[in-house]
Amino acid sequence: VNLSSVKLPRAYLTEFFAFCLPRLRRTKGLRNRDLLGSSCLFVFVEPNKARSLNRQFRKKNYTPDVLSFTMGGGLGEVVLCPDIIKKKAQEI
């Protein structure tokens, strides 16, 4: 779900998930069967929303690039802030 003003081309998202999913499968202690029946929502947000969520759930007062939430029952949510991700990438 893209709630940010940043346009995310389909090719970028395809590459993003192609990069992330194999790494998730190799996570220590995580087996492929653990992923069956699991669901993860990826949400792209504006910096002010990322900061608000960070304050609300982590009691931290800065704008993060990524936040992740486990909701139980095989459900999870990853909140990404494209503006901050891009800024950090340019610093590298």
C-alpha cells in the first residue's frame, strides 16, 4: 500500500520484493513452513506518519526509515518511509 507521495514504479517494487523475500526465508530459526499461512502488509508512508508511529509505538522521537510490527497469528506489517530510505541511500 503506497500512502506516500513518492511514486513507486512496478519495476522498483518487483526488485524490492525479489531482494527481501529470499533473505526472509534465510532468517535464522525461520523455516519455510513458518511462512505458510503468514501474511505481511508493506505500507509506504510520508515522514510525518512514520515519525508519529515511531512515537506512538516505540516512544522514539525521530523519523525512521522502516518500522515492523508483529500482530500475531502469522500477521505482520512493515512500514517504510521512501523519503528517509532515499536520503539514507544517498549518504552511503
